[in-house]
Amino acid sequence: MSAGRFAPSPSGDLHVGNLRTAVLAWLLAHATGRKFVLRIEDLDRARARDPRPQLEALRAIGLDWDGPVHVQSRHVARFDAAIDDLRRRGLVYECWCTRREIVEAVRAPHGIPGQYPGTCRHLTEVQRAARRRERPGALRLRADVARETVHDLLHGAWTGPVDDLVLRRADGTPAYNLAVVVDDAHEDVDQVVRGDDLLASAPRQMMIARLLDLPTPVYAHVPLVVDDQGRRLAKRGGAVTLPRLAARGVTPVAVLALLLHSLGGAVDQTAVDAAVDTGEPAALLAAAVASLELARLPRDPWTFHAPGDEAPAVR
Ligand code: GLU
């Protein structure tokens, strides 16, 4: 059975923007008869924290998942196998460029910001051997196209540039783009709902999937949640997590009701009051699945005012 998913990085408490994405991913998966998979993306070991508070937050707003929680750091053999497959087909090369070298190279004429300029693509075997003696290199994929078009339920056909992206970092860590593609395919995920800060990654991921002969999922990149100043929410940016909101008397179910409302759903106030009174979100979620309409999903960022905060002065 195919699946939708939520794939947080365990870098701290989920904020309302993360929770809103999770709610939409859950609703869309259920409205389309899919399973819902939860995956902890903990490859960045330096930033990885205990994921349990994130799981508790999801449960508190009524979200559940099918099967065990998938933990990405346990899938390294899977990522290695995918890299080996690409390598056997001559699609991988080593790269020793530093961040600074890449920034300087893209500033040069013909450089495209955000795009790896291909510096190490054409090294000779002798040059490679010399660099290997100095330090380990990263592995990059030889991109076979300059752009890809993805199909997104909210953005339509969206074309973005692709480049020789990193598959494995110099410290041996599999790169995000590769890990997401391989894990999604392995976990039968064919519907990817996530923040639209990752929209530009979708063409890259599509190229990886194509080269690995894996299916491309349906995408829905959700507009971000911003604060009163139009800044993207940050976990440390005030009352934006469930524990911080609970300290102001805002319950998880009240937060869920707010999120459902922000997603364009017709939220019945009597049902909300009953759910808040009982602390039981299931009925709200079931009604939201039944009434979910793609056309009503917001295309613009949502400004979050923490309940209890003064509304910003109108100038
Ligand atoms: N782990 C990523 C994040 O928390 C999301 C990856 C994805 O959904 O593809 O930002």
C-alpha cells in the first residue's frame, strides 16, 4: 500500500509550522487512502536530539502513524547500496571543494548561485590520487540534465535547476537528497507533503530517483508559517511550540483547531469546542479528512499569532 509521510529532523521541539505540515501530510494521506509513515531524519548527528518530544507533540494533536517509526540513521547500508549502484554506472565522482571554493567559483563569470560549478568533475586520476592523500573527498552525482520539472499539487508544474549534488559528504554521512529519495521508495512513500522551503530540492530528488530507477512521488509543498514580521518561524522564536503554548493555557487540541482552520478547512465551532473540552482531537481530524479540498488549500504563507499575543498595531 502506498504511503504519505512526515519526516522531521530531530533538532528540537516541533513548532506550529512543522505541526501544520504534519497535519496536512496526515490529512492528505488519509483522504487519498494511503498509509502514513513517520520517519526521523537524524543523519546530521551533531544536531540530532531526542526525537521523543516530537513524537509526543504529534500524538498530542491526534496524529498517528502506521508501523514503526523509521529512523534514517539505521538505513546507511541502503544509502551505500544506492551510491554503489550509481558508481558502477560511472555516475559518481569524488570532490574536494570547500564551501568557500564553491562560493568563489560561482561568483566567477558563468557561475550559477547555488549550483556546484563542476570543478572536480574533470580531475585526472593523478590529481585525484594526490587529493585523496590529503583528505577524504565527498561523492557527487554526475547530473545528466540541467533542470527537471516536478508536479506539485499546490505549485503545478515547477521547473528548477539541478547540479552535481552531493551524495555522501566528506565525513561519510549520506546526503539529505539521496537519503530522502531512497527512504521514500523503500517505505512505499509516493506522496510527499513538506514545507515549500524544500521545493527547490524536489527537482534534484527527482533526478536521483530517475537515475536509480525509482518512482517519483506526488509532491505538495506547503507555504511556510511566518511571524508578525513575516519571518519564518524558528523553534526558539517565542510561543510557537506546544510546551510554550501550553504554558499560556493553549491546549494541543486548540492548536490543532487553529491549524485546520489555517489549512482552509471548514471547521465547525461546536465540534472545536467539544474537542477542546474533552481534549480529544480524533473527531476534528476525521471531519477534516472528509472535507479536505485541494482547491481550498492556501497558496500563501500563513501568519501565526500566538493566542494571547497582542495583535500587531495596524499602521
Ligand atoms: N527532514 C527535513 C526537515 O525536517 C524534511 C525532509 C523532507 O520532508 O523531505 O526539514
